[in-house]
Amino acid sequence: MNTEQWTLYAKLARIDKPIGILLLLWPTLWGVWIASSGHPDPDVLLVFVLGTVLMRSAGCVINDYADRNFDLHVERTRERPLASGRVTKKEAFILAGSLALAAFFLVLFLNSLTIALSFAALFLASSYPFTKRFFALPQAYLGIAFGFGIPMAFAAEQRAVPGIAWVILLASFFWTIAYDTEYALVDREDDIKIGIKTSAITFGKYDIFAIVLCYAFMLAILVHVGIELKRGLYYYSGLFAASLMMIYHYGLIRKRERKKCFRAFLHNNWVGGAIFLGIFLDYL
């Protein structure tokens, strides 16, 4: 296999675009740090970081396999390796399976509850791409999939999944809807033409309001988490910094310009990072 082929596989798995890894990693790290009271087991931390990279990559391959016929009609995606025919369906299937299998192998080093939850995580990740055909809010489904590392982190660290884990997942759920709707705004016109369902289409003229509302719900839930866990100044400082970034996002998306909406989507990496930094420093 030549270098060019490996490069195509890397592009198919979006290794060249780490934003998805980061957006999946941040809420997982929130869960790991809170579940361990700021002292995560190094082995657990390593498994979750590597597992996040592998599962996000597998999810991208599955997504492109599911959307291969649609991607040809979208300006931003028509040159993807699978849509353009430079990678075959068989190669994509083998790559996705290999990545998912590697992630599952890592989970085997954790306890039985975490292993059991990993099956649900795998189902969510592999089925999400197909929801765009029939579900009006596929971003909500993605919100569950992207936040599922949180209960898994509690299971790994505490051998149980307390109620607070699901509350944190709910915050991640609203955050995902917000930033992925920003992302969906970029392709809305193309998606309408080809019949794909997204929150940007479903929300219609209330799209910007819905994004702001989801951001607000996310922050309110994380404030509640902070009160429940008796967190301090650094925790709330992280949330405050994130809220300022969300105001900046509103300024970017309010006119629904494609490039600015995409910039807002990418900037959510800093939102997740700011919240994690607040959690990290607070537990120190």
C-alpha cells in the first residue's frame, strides 16, 4: 500500500481535521475529572483519550459511507475520498471495523460496567449517520452519542453511573445541538436540495434563537452541577469564559453567513477547553 493510499484513509477518518476529536474529547474529560474528583487513574485516562480518537475516526468513516451518494451533491464534501471514488466501499468498511475493534480492545482493560456501556456507545456512533434520512433533529441524536463518554467515565472511575453523570451528559447534549446546528447552517441550502434532515432546516427562522437557547441550557445545567458538587471559583470562571465565547458566536452567526457559521462551529473547541480548564484548576 503506497503513501497516497494511507493519506486517503487518514482523510476518510478526518485525521487531518481534529476538531471532531476535540469536541468529543472535552466532555469526556469533564466526566473523567469530575468522576475521579480531579485525580483520574492514568490507565483510565489513556484509554479514554485513545478511545475517543479511534471512535471519532470510525464514526467519520461510517458517516461518509452512509452519505457517499449525498456528498457528491454538496460543494464542501464532493471531494471526500469515498464520494469521489478514490476509496472503495470495501476499504471503508474494513477501516471502520478496524478502528472500532481497536477502540473496543482498549475498553477491555476497564471494568465490566464500562464494557457494557461501550456497546451502547458503539451503536450510537454507528447509527447516527443514518438518522439524517428520517429524524428531524439528528443533532439531538449526535448529542447523546458525543456525550456518552461521560457515563462511561463515571463507570470506569466509580464502577457506577450516578445521577450527576446523566446531568452532565444533558449539558453536553445541548452544547452539541448548538455547535452542530452552526455547522449545519453552512450546508443548509445543499441539504434542502438533496433531502437531508438537519436541525438548521427544522428550526427554520428560529435557528439562531435555538442555538442561543441550547447554549443557555448548557450553561445553566453546568451551573447546577457546580452547585451540587460544591465547586469553587475556577469552575465558574471556566463557565464565564465559555459564556463570553458564546456571545462571540452569536455575533458570527446572526447573519447566517456560511464562513462565519463555520468559524463559530470551529471555535467551540475553545468553549469545551475553557470549561475543562475550569474543572481541572478547581480540583487542584
